[in-house]
Amino acid sequence: MTGRRVRLVVALAAAAWLLAAALGPVLAASPAPSAGSDYGGDTRTSGQGPGLVGSPLYAIGGVLAVALISIGLTTVYVRATTPRAREASAGAAAGSSAPVDEAERP
């Protein structure tokens, strides 16, 4: 066997082993409803029916914090990488392509 064929056989054997290992817990799960439905509904609430789980205000605050941080970092990046007015005018004086004034055109 060549080295390439050996690697292929080893890779297929590893994939088959991983597939078999992953199927064990999946096949062990019972399709029956959980105990929560036998005892009055959603187990996440105290018998009040479906409700909000966790702290939605903290979640909204976290999303807003991430948004504000990303806006701030983007603003800092744009300001740090934008050329300064002196650098732009020095480049135009050195012969780079500067905008042409309409009055100077023939």
C-alpha cells in the first residue's frame, strides 16, 4: 500500500469510529415526552405556563453593549487610518492625481 492509501484507510476508520461514538447517545434518548408535561407544563416556570426564561433585560443590555463597542472601535479605526489634511495636500503638491477645478479646464 502506498502512503496515500494508508492515510485514506486511517481517515475512513477514524470517521467510522467517530460516527459510531456519536450515534450511541442519540439512539439512547427516549422519544417519550419529558416529565415536565406529566406534572403541569413547562418545567422552566413554576406552573404558570410558558414564560420568559432567563433575564431578557440583561440579554438586551449585552446586545447593546456589543453594538456600542463595535461602533466605537470602528470609529477609532476609521479616524486612525484616514489620511490627514496636510498629508493629502502634500501628496497633491508632489504631483499625485489631485482633483481638477472646473474653472481651469479649457
